[in-house]
Amino acid sequence: MTASSASSASSVSARLRRHYDSRLDRARTAAADGTAVIGVVGADVPPEILESCGALAYRLSSVDRSPSPEAVTLLGGAVDATAYSILDQILAGDVDFLRGLVVSRDSQASLRVFYVLRALAAQGRPVPPVHLLDALHLRRDSTRRYNTSQIAGLAAIITLWTGRPYKIENLLAAQSVRARLGCRLVEVRERRRSAIPTVSGLDALRLYALSQTAEPTECIALAEGLLADPSPIPAGSRVFVTGSSHDHDHAYAALESAGALVVGDDHSWGDPVADLWPVPTAGDDLDSAHSAIALHRLYCGAMAQTSGLTDRAGFSAEGVRRAGADAVLSLVRRNDPAPDWDFPALVRELGDGVPAAKVRGGGRTWPDKELGEALQGLTREDCEVSAR
């Protein structure tokens, strides 16, 4: 890499990081300027529904502080740290600019957040209006029909919150923009996976997060900035990250600072995001459009919290192979049980030849030291597959 190309890559990454680090402030500014900012909890909410009513979809994520005792008490024990953090931010007024909050039933932790907020609202507490998108995940036609009705209900509540009409032409326009973004994200994913990567795992993760928290046109511009830079990424071991979701960039930054390259992942803030928004092909009525969205999302990816072990293992193993990963690292948060079940099945699916290790964390992230030690173990020549 020449000095000029290194400088170009650095500037593109720096711009992406600035947008990533300021996404909450940008959402707050958008709300102050009159945009209806709708909060999202979980991975099942189609942002194009919100955008077709002129709203900005902002998926909430955890922050680097201990949750308040009230948040912990209200949610109860044995809950994923991300849920505690999200509820704490709502109670503290950090997201009081939200016009409303849509919670998806993609995990028991998300569902608990919804029930707590509904109870608090009934008590008169100052929390945003809340709506549950009760999308199901069993792959059959009755699920598609049910989820279609759930999307229609979501559209009705967004219309109420924004005061904007919900029309098929607006939905198709929003879908078209999202499809453009999806194409760019697929390109980013392929450049990250390539034999000579030109996109880092950290940059990809930040872009995926922005695609769920910022205007899609802004994300398209950021993606095109990454794609315009052909500079190869210096890297050692090619690592595939599985386990819990990563709604912050700490672990990826630590792994890549230690010399690895995260070439793929299988969580709802990672590579599967690139497949969420296909080119719209439905007819000119809302019910057909809703049905197409429901069908696509039902078969889009096998997430840890919503899929059977066989489907999940096959999905993750295919991601490992397509990424050309040298090793698999499962990062599991305490009280996030699904990845513990997934890991042995994934190891069996991969068979011999791809070393794998698991690191458990106590809270929202994992200590740098443990990440470094796991990485060193995975890159030893005598490393064996671990299915613990």
C-alpha cells in the first residue's frame, strides 16, 4: 500500500467513524428539525415502512455505562445486558426525542422491554408511545400471512405517530432507496470477504449499524466512499465472528487492532443486514407489498434467537465458507443463551480444518485481554477445534 492510498483509506474510515460515533446526536438533531424519529428495538422492524411516512428509523443499541438499579429491577434477572442498557437510556431520557418506539419480538429480552414500557406508560411515566411488532419466525405460509397483518398494523401506527398518509407509491419509493443501499452493502460484504480484502470488519460493522440508524441516502454515500477505495487491508488471520450480536464496535476494534481481520459474521448488526432490502417486485397495492416484505424477511437469514439449530448451523457455516475464514470466534454475552446452543452444532457442521473458540462475557462486551488470548489460541498451528 502506498502512502497516498493509506491516507485515502484512513480518511474514508475516519469519516465513517465520525458518522458512527455521532449517530445518536444526528438523530436528535433530525428530530429537532421536525423529522419524526421512530425508535426501534430488535431486528424485525422493516425501516422502509417508517420511511414511507417520512420518518427516520433509529435502532437503539447499548451504551458503555452500567444500567440503573431501576432498569435492572424492572426487567428482572437473567436478561441480556443490551436490554438493560436500552431500558436505562429510555428511563434516563436519553432518547426523549423519539416520536414513538417499535419493539420487535426477536428475543425474550426485547419482549420484556416492551412489557415494561407498556406498564410504565399505564402508570403515567414519561416514556415514548410503544408498539409491538409481533413477527413470528417459523417458516410456513401461515406465518407469512400473520406477519403480513403485523406489518399492516405497524404502518397504521406509524401513520398515527407521524400524521403522514401511507401510500403505495411512497412505500415503493422507500423500498427502491433501500434496495440501492442493499446493493452497496452486498458489494461491501464481498470486498470484505475477498482474497485481498479492501474493507475491514470494523468499517463494515459501522456501516451496517448506520444503515439501521441513519438516512439510507447518507449510508449509500458512505458505502460508495468505501467502495471507491481499492486499497488492500493489511491483516493476519481471517476470523468469522458468531455468537451474540454486536451493537457496538469494541470487540471488532480490539480484534483488528490485534492483527486479525473480521471477514464475516452472522448476527443482526452484521452481514445479514446486507440481504434485508431486495428490489421491490410486488404489485401496486399495499397488501401485496406487505406480503412480499414478510416473505423475504421470513427466509432472509437464520438468527440465533429465532431459528432452529440445524438451520442456524447451516447458515453460519455457509457464511464461514463464503468468507474464506481461517478461524471462528464465538463471543457470547451472559444471559444470551442461544449462542451456547448454536456453537457445538456449528463446529459439527464445519467439520475438521476450521479452528473455533468461544469467549463468554459478563456484560455488554468482552475484555481485550480475553479477546487477544482467544485470537492467539486460534492462530496457533496446533490449535484444535473446540466444541465446548
